[in-house]
Amino acid sequence: MLRCSVSLRSRAPPCKTWSRCIRLASDRKQVHLFAKFNCLRCGVVMPLAAPDIAQTEAVIIEMTNTFRAQNQLSAVAPSAVLQIAAQAFADYLARSGSFAHTADGRQPSERVKAAGYSFCIVAENLALHQSNRGFETLDLAERAVTGWKNSPAHRANLLQPHVTEIGIGIAKAGDADPKYLTVQLFGRPGSYKYTIGIENISGATVSYRLDEQKNTINDAMHLTHTACVPHELTFDIGKVTSKFQVHNGDTFIIARGPDGKPHVELQQPHSAAPQKTGTTLAREVQTGSIQQAAALVPARTIKPAR
């Protein structure tokens, strides 16, 4: 920290401590006026607050999980790989002076992939905070999370229902006034993909919807769907609609019932396969991994305090 480079005539006697200087200042406004010089009129160095970066990251994770719990969502667990990716991007933002999700020419999904994270979902929040007084640990964490909660796009990331992991990176930029860049990454690992099967031995073509995407399956055909997040499966057979919340490994058998019409039976994983006749054609349907670069609107920038 620098000593005051500006000298003013003051009626206040010399002081040796910061608290003494505050008490002797005849005009409290001057405390703020000369704060940017890290001093007061009496010449005492004004201490700048400095956050504990590791603690700030931990507090952000804790506050994020508290917010998710308040919205009936499960907690996210720290991921070492996401933390590495978040820290690398925070360092880049601090060095370059940039502030955008694509500042390095890549999407968040590209950065986490380069870090070695196989994903179904990736979401990113950014925050920039600067103050000539610095920041305490809790203050910096609260500013970041509060700013995200008050922004619809960033709030949506905080409340992503299917993410399971989180990584936080914080870097200090080399500005005259303390400036901190915070990167928050959410992820759902690629290992969390699930697969379901649909087999038709009913003798008829059947229509169904997987997460409202319309499909049909012909007789003697087996389809496999692979996706990243659970979906609702709906069969429309005549005037009858059957809905199922799917789970990994589920197989749905469409067979002819006693009334001669197609009926849907859920075969749980590892259960015995029903008897069937005829040749079954197999085809795999990739419903796709969901890549959500997410917060495409930069987080709110808090101007330096004066």
C-alpha cells in the first residue's frame, strides 16, 4: 500500500493509528475522498481488505447450495476438473482485461472439454467486482451470488435442476483498485447419460413422445434412446395416453393385449424379457447431449465504491 501523496493543512493533530485518524478527521467525507489514495489527510495508510480466495470459493459453493435447497433442488458437489477450468478462465480474464463468456474465443463447453471434463450439461456464470477499499471474504462471495440471483439468466444457471457438480475460480486483476474476476461452472458428467429401450411386437405402428419430441415405432422394431437428463415418455395409442417417468435401463414393450389393441408394459432393468415372436429390427436413436453454455449475458458489473 502507498502512503498518501497528497498533503493538506489540517487542524487535526498527528495520529499514529487508523482508528485515531478516523476520530480526528474533521470532515468524514474526506475519509472517502482520499480513500482512493489509500490514506487520510493525517497521512495514515488506509488498510485495504483482501479476501481469502480459497475461503471465498468455498463460501460461494455453500451459498449456491443453500439457494438450491431453498428451491427444492439437490446440492452440487465440487469438481476438481471444473475448478481447474474455472480458475484457468478467471486467470485469463484477469490478465487480458476482457469480460465475456467467449473472451478467449471458446465457449464454456469447449474450455471444460479441453480440461478433460466429459459432460452432458455445462453452464457458466461470471462476475466482476472492483472497489478502492478491497473486499472481505464474505463480502466478495455475497456480491457474486447476490448478483447472479438477481439476473434471470444467471439465476437459471444457479437453479439448473440436472447439474450435479460445480467449480469456482477467482483471480485478482492488476488494476490500481482491487478487482476480482469470478468464474462459476456447473456440470453434469457424461457418465450420467441414461439409456432406455422401446420394443414393438404389437403388429401395429405406435406413436410416442419423448420430452414432447414426436416419434413412431413400427412393428418388430427395437429403438434405443440415449439422453443426458430424465424425460417423460408418452405413448398415444388410440384414445389412450400412457405416461412414464423414465429411468436408466428401462425398456418399454408394446404388445397386443387381450382386447387386440397395443398395450405398453414397463420392463425394469434385469427383469426377465417377455416372450415374443418374429424378427426384431434394432435401431439406435441419439437424442443428443445437451450443451448449455448458458449465461450468454455477462454478469452485472459493480462499479467501484466511492
